[in-house]
Amino acid sequence: MTHAEIKLCSLLLQEHFGEIVEKIGVYLIRTGSQPLRVIAHDTRTSLDQVKKALCVLIQHNLVIYQVHKRGVVEYEAQCSRVLRMLRYPRYIYTAKTLYSDTGELIVEELLLNGKMTMSAVVKKVADRLTETMEDGKTMDYAEVSNTFVRLADTHFVQRCPLVPATENSDPGPLPPAPNLVINEKDMYVVPKLSLIGKGKRRRSSDGEAAGEPKAKRPKHTTENKEPIPDDGIYWQANLDRFHQHFRDQAIVSAVANRMDQTSSEIGRTMLRMSEITTPSSAPFTQPLSSNEIFRSLPVGYNISKQVLDQYLTLLADDPLEFVGKSGDSGGGMYVINLHKALGSLATAALESVVQERFGSRCARIFRLVLQKRHLEQKQVEDFAMIPAKEAKDMLYKMLSENFISLQEIPKTPDHAPSRTFYLYTVNIMSAARMLLHRCYKSIANLIERRQFETKENKRLLEKSQRVEAIIASMQATGAEEAQLQEIEEMITAPERQQLETLKRNVNKLDASEIQVDETIFLLESYIESTMKRQ
């Protein structure tokens, strides 16, 4: 765990959950597994606060616990899961593009609450959608429920592990902590619920707007509450499935840039056919025959079987080897080489960084060393057609920044420099780790800058919010245009310009965070895929 990762985790925890949770989370990230009383003692926090903080972290899958043989429960932070909070906007946007506003709100609620029952999610989402609709229109629970089922069928949401039911009437002494288990077959099985009803608007807008006095509103007592039909069955967002979708999108985009739109559509079809059957960690997709791919192409995509075979042959012969041929039955069996694709995407990210950081000549040398694997300095000068002094300068720059490495091959046991070959090479794994570390530092800097900008303009932002609230309440009571204009003038022209500048800067910082996170995703995926193959 590097210092940059710990700092980024600290910033994310503080931004999402506050100081106490951040203190407990960072302590566990630094020290590893710890029991409750040690956490309270070392962080100088009361037991009650530590318990609440751990509940929040466990609820959001940021901390796991395990019972040791001596009966002590120890808590361990999941740093990689904390870093996933960076990607929350991207998960929500993906759900929106695939399953419209309903899917977006379902995923958003699950991410905000960590774990929820299906009935609670459906009711909350229906209420939120009803709030945005015109008067007289409401959202049916059944419609939201259908979208939830579709998300479960495509594995974007999954069940949380449960406490196993005990068969004996006298189970004996209870364990210090429950052991949660789940059957893989049940992970995506949606309970049969008959959710009948429509989304409700907030009572404050309904009752008070209609002039209903507060005293006459019906009181909601615990006795009137109906039993929850799916009580105990909790759901969470399946982040691995979202990552699989991001990876597939990156591969499709890379194929489109390298060849054309038809090739990318063939790649998209192959990946879509393998979505559920291929595990996210597999190096290859399941073999698919040419006939199966032809039948699965989108309706209205008018290409003949012969043209499809030509495209598949071109893709299989491409040097990047995104698509491989694994047999000749069924018109030819084809797979997508996921590991090679991730390697090519990570290499392209490294090349792009070298070009931006050191210029096009350094990028030429970097690509040359990548292609030839091992080169001496004289060979680099000759192949790249760059003068010796400049080539030496550029190689040293990239060597000092760890983008390329130097390998010594001695001719004699004494390692004398005059009798030793010095070969330049690119260790993609090492360079990817280095760039990933820099990306973590970049995002931490972006978050700190955004927080600084907001803090510096805190008073102006509060004033702007107060003015907007006054205008909204006056519009609701039917105020005249002149009165509204008078309230708007409470914010002067220089202040309005300052607010515009702040908004523009914050939007730019937010966009930068998302772009850096895309690079982080590619590098993490490549490193994870490489580690699993070793």
C-alpha cells in the first residue's frame, strides 16, 4: 500500500462519510486487521463511535471481519474497494445509458446505501421519479421492479451474503460474529414480490400546499406498518460486472479506431454473447463459431456471411491479436484475447504519456524499444534516425523516469564496462505500476484543489444558495417579476462572475478526475490480468 493510495483513500472516506469514519478507515488501511478495542485505543475514539464507524464501513463493503480461533473478531479495510468510490459517477452513468433513468436511480440508491432490500429500492426510486414528473403523473412500482429484474438478469446487481438459517431448535452459544454465506446459484435470483402501488410525492409539498393542517395528517405508527415481503434479502451493486462492461467498451472502441465501425460491431457482438458465460477474470472469451456470430449480429446490420468471414479473418491476422482463431468447426471458431487486448490498451496509455511528457521523438524511441524488445544505444540511434547526442539525452530522460529500463549482459565474470552489453528494454508491468502510482497522486491533488476552491468561496456559495431558496419560495407563492428581480440583485455582478469562474473550475476538475480514472482502470485491469496469468 503506497502513500499515494492511502492519501487518496483518506480523501475519499472524508468526502463521503466524514472525519470519524475516515480516521477509523485509514487506521485499518495502515495497520491491517485489528480487534475493536485496539482500534478504539489507538485512534483515541470512544467505543460507541468506533462501532458506528465500523457499521458504516461494513454496510458499504469497505471493511470485512473474521473470527479468529481465540474468538476475537478482527476488522480489515478493503483499500481497493475504497478506491472504487472514485468510479461511482461512471457506474451510475452506465446504468443510465443501459436502463434509462430508472436504472440510474436504482444503482445510485444501492451505491449510496451500500445494501438495500429490493422492495425498499423500488419504493424509493418510484417516489424520486414521481417527484420529477408533472402533477397528476406517478411512477408504478411494477415498472421500477421490472428494471430491477433486468439489472439482476444481466448481473449488474447481486444479492448480499446472508446468515445461514440454523435447523436445530437449540443452536447453543452464539458465535461472536455471524458467518455470511451465499450460494452462487442464488446470487441473481430475484424474489417474487407483488409490489402494487405508485410513487408518492413528499407530504410537505402535498399536504401543506393543499392547506392541510399538520394535526390532521394520519400518524404512521409501527403497528400500521406491513411486514416487508423480502425482509433479510439484501442487494448490492456488482462492481465487477460494471468493470467487465467498461473493459468491453474500451476494446470495442480500440477496434473501431484501428479498423472501422463494422469490425467494432463484430467485436461488440462477440463480447455481448460472452458476457454471462465468461468470467470477468478469464484471459479469453468462450469460442464462438462464425455462424453463431452471424446469427447474433444486430437486426438491420446488413452484411453477408462472406463479408463477416473476411472481417473475422482480418481481425485474427491483425498484429495486435485482439481476436484469435481457435478452430475450424462451424465456419471457424473465434475468441477475443482479453489479456492481449488489455496489454495493448495499457501500452497505448504509456505511449501517450511518453509523447505528452517528452515529445514525439521520445515517443518514437519508446515505440522502437517496445517493438524490438532489446536494443543497444547505437542501434537506437540508427533505427530511430536521431543524432547520437539527442538519442542519449532522450534515453536518459526516460530511464530516469522509469519508462524504460537498462539491462546489463556481461561477457566476462568481472562485469567490466568495456566487456558488457547495455541493452535498453521496456518492462510494461513496471512502467504500468509507476504510471498507476502517479495517477493516484494526480487524483488526490485534483480532489484537494476542488476542496480548496470550494472552501475559498464558501461564503459566496452559501449566499447564492440562500438567494435561490428565497426566489423558489416566492415563485411558489406567486410573487411578481419585480420582486424576484430585486432578490436576484442581492448578488452583485462581480460576485456572479466569481460564481461562474468557480463553477467552470470545479467542472474542469471533476472532468479531469473522471479522465484520470479511465487511465487508472486500464492500468489496474492489465496488472490484475497479468498477475492472474503468472
